[in-house]
Amino acid sequence: MEMAILKTDIRSGNDFRIVKNKLHKYYNINQCTIDLDDMDKVVRVVGDKIEMQEVIDKIKSLGYLCEELPD
């Protein structure tokens, strides 16, 4: 199981649903959440064989800013 923790500019639940549906289409995801109250709009993606850069690229392809949060 792998986890991607990402900083985004996703602003609403509706926008997040679009992102989540797109990620589920391409990856075997067990869990995908967002913290809309956090200033970094943190998205957490948990699943098998998640490639961080691919997830970032998919989110960016939808028009959102996205980058890996440093540890």
C-alpha cells in the first residue's frame, strides 16, 4: 500500500469529486480524501502501486495546481 500526500488548489467538494473520479478511473485506489479546511487543500491518496508523479500529472491535467508535500 502506498500513500501520496499532495498540496493542491482544489476549492470545493464538487471539484474534488471530479479529481477523485478521474483518479479512480486510472488507479487502484483504496482511499482518496481532501482537507478543504487546510490552507494547502491537502489530498491524500492511498492505494496499490501509486506513482506520485503520475497522480500529480493527472490532477494538473484537470486544471488544478498540485505538488508533493515535503515530509
